[in-house]
Amino acid sequence: MTMLDETVRELAITAHDLPLSCPRPGAPLWARHPRVFLDPLRNSEGTATCPYCGTVYRFTGERPHGHH
């Protein structure tokens, strides 16, 4: 498991990262806060900001399709 660079406060995510929660898996123990689930597809910009640490998650790539 790779450690995340906690100095980066904007991360690009894809459909593979959904459902999205912060802090991300692999974050060091000292950088953790209560887990919060975020929905970057909720707005037209494709972004979500963590209310605890301020990290901005920016959705890139093809949006997931609905279930049939």
C-alpha cells in the first residue's frame, strides 16, 4: 500500500474511486479524521471538498452509467 502525499490538497479521481470517502485508504494515521462520504458527481463541476481537511476531489474521465 502506498502512502498518500498529504501536502496535496487536490486529487483527480475516476469512476474506479467511487464511492468516494475521505480520508483515502493509505493515509497515514496522523492525517486521519472521521470518514466522510463525498459525491463529486453532484454538481456540474465534478468536484467535492472534504469538510474536515479541505481536500478537493476533482472527477476526471467518463462518468459512470446507471444500473439497468
